[in-house]
Amino acid sequence: MRKSVCLWTVILFLAVGMAVAVSACGGSTAASSSTTLGATSESSTATTGETTTTVTGEETTTSVSETGSTTTTTEAAPTTDTADHAAELRAQYPSTESFGNSNWTTLNAAPGSYLGAAVDVKGQPANVTVDPDSRYLTWQLTVSGTGGEQMTALCRTNITVDRSLLSGGSPVEVKGLVVAAQGSDAGGGPIIYVESIQKAA
């Protein structure tokens, strides 16, 4: 009888020990799992937040930097001399030559040989700015020849013109005269003193 009681006591202790052990293991696993998930979530949130903040900061900085470098506040003030100097330039460079899109390749090949020549040409303007030295409004004009050649002229004027025509993305018609040639480092081509511009027909 005593053996039987001892055996049941041992079995009872074993059962209680087993239950406590299982309960303890289950509670520990849940706590560990919860802790791990919490840590992962916090880490992920922190990383995502830092990345977003950093990227946003870089984009904002870049945007501000780019905007700052292209603002018109850094552009030179245009000249107050708005008189048409075409007559003086023609007297200085007398010429009976005239150039348009159809014979532009001839002018483009040797612009220094045609100083004073009349120009009536259509092209695409770009890089409009006020030159800091002369304070003339200056822009590049891409001219297409009859064979599809793309040539560039430098246009300059002190005459008041509608600047919006040069920034609208549409071709313009430029009238003026050849006054110089661009250096080879600038791609050659003529420099034109512009008397008028209008939207190309």
C-alpha cells in the first residue's frame, strides 16, 4: 500500500512538473516571439523613416540648389541703350549679301567673309540670357538647312523684344545682320545683331 501511495505521489509530481514546464515554455516562447516582432517592427520603421527623410532631404536640397542656380536674380540687368545700331553696323560692314534657311550653309561655313550681310532666318531659340559683359539679350539659334543640316548662330540684341517668344519652345523668325563669327571652341557659325524677332509662320 505504501509503495502504491509513493508511486502515485511520484506520478502526481511528474504530472504537475510537466504541466508547469509546458506552461513555462509556452509563455517564454510567446514573450520571445512578441519581443522579436516588436524589435523587428521598430527597426523596420526606423530604417524606413531614415531612408525617406534622407531621400526627401536630398531631393529638396537638390531642387533648391538647382532652382537657385537658374533664378533670374543672378542674371545681369539688360542695357539701357535700346537704340537700333543696325545702320551704324551696316556702314561699318557694307554688304549686299543676304541669307535665309535655303543658303545658310554658305554663311555657316565662312561667317567672317560675310560681315554686314542681311539675315532673315527661322530657327529654334535656346539658352536665353543677358550677357554680363555687353548686357545684350543673347541666345543660341538652331537653324535647319534645306538638307536638314543643324547649324547654330549666336543672336544678340539691345533692342527691346518680346522675350517670351524665345522661351516658348516654338521656332522664331530672326531678322538682322552678320557682325562677327563665333570662335571654333563655340562651334563656329555667325554672330547676328538682331533687329527683330517674331513667331515663325
